Amino acid sequence: FLLVNTGSSCCHGHILMMRSIAWRQMGLASPVAGVKLHKLRRNICISRTLRAEQEKFLPGRVHDVINPRLIPMDGTPGWVSDAAQLLEPSERRKLNALCEQMRPHNVEATVVVLDALSSDVTSPSGFCAALMNFWGVGHPRLHTGMLLLLLLSQKSLSLRLGFGLRRTLSTEKLEEIQRGRMMPLFAQQKPGQALCEGMQAILEELQAAPSPSRSVEPYEPNRHGFGGGQTPIDEFAPGKK
């Protein structure tokens, strides 16, 4: 985010005031004072805009998350939602490329990167599942979707799989990928590289495993730009732990 500095030294302010008095004595408006006022108003406007944008990047509902299929980050529709630009452009491009490489395996994957969720959200994993079902990530018949949610300041990483993909990627294998290939990079404060490494490892698992279908089955995207796949949410039902 931009750092806005509206302060000035006492000496500079005194000189500016003297110049303004001289211009007024000649019956003219001071151009320096006008520029100063314009800059002050502009900086205040920027500060308010940034505060509003920061609040927007702390979603409390799935409707608040920027959909990369409908609102492109880098010029074209992609699979990475990074509205606050917490990743490097090169990292977003690599993640998008990895998601594209999963599509021949009938897997539709998307990555969401946020600083945090609203304090109203008590379960990042539940939010991840709800977002995946809201967008409909995954093949509409095979339900082989995947959503990876990273919350940087909350140090939370959630991965949700569609019904059909759970048979290919076991919980044990995903935990192994997280511990062995992602956590060392997170520990080095390299979240973008950690995500890329994790997605690369998942792609390798998909390439080594039998495809859920013998051929790529085309489908029409839904109104959110995804296939329409779903993920189980039984674990988040009232009374479940």
C-alpha cells in the first residue's frame, strides 16, 4: 500500500506563508498555496480510498472475494485472486500456469490470497469450502475442483477438494506436501514461492495418478466463470466439530 505523507517542515511552511502574503498583496492568488491545497486534498482522498480498499480486502462473506474469472488481475481472466497484490506478478503468472496445466486432468483449481478475513469469520476452512461452492469450482459432473486459500497475517492455509478429487489426493499426501515442500518456504517469508511449490507438487501427483476420466470433458462455465463443482460441507454443520 502507498504511504501518504502530508507533513512539512516549519521553515518550509513559513516561507510558503510569506509567499502567499506577497501574492495576495498584488491582488493575485498564490499558485504555490493552490498547489499545496490541491496536494493536501489529493492525499486525504488517497488515504480514504486506501482505508476503504483495505476493508474490502478483509471479506466477511464469500460474495466479497474478488473472482479472478470475472475481474482479471493481470489483464486476462485467471485462476488467482490476489486483490491486494500480496504476491509478485511473476508468482501469480506461475500459479495461473500451474492451474492451467491441471485442466487436462479434468481438475479446475483456483488460488485465493488475502491478508486476513473479517473478525466475523470464525473458521477459515469453512469459509474456503463455502467460497468453493459459491463459485462452483470444479468439473460439473466429476466435481474435481480445488481451492487453496492463504491468509497471510492470520498464518492460515486451507485447501478444499471436490467430491471427485478426494480419491486422487489423500489427506496424508496433502499433509506431506505441506510439511515437506511448503512450510520451509513459508518459514523463509516466501509465501508466493510456497504456494507455487505446493501447486507444483499437487500437479505432479495428478500426472502420476490415473485421470478421473479417460478424456477431457468440455463444459460451459457457470455465471461465476467456473465449472459448477462442489465440495462437502457436512463437517461445518451445526453440532459438528
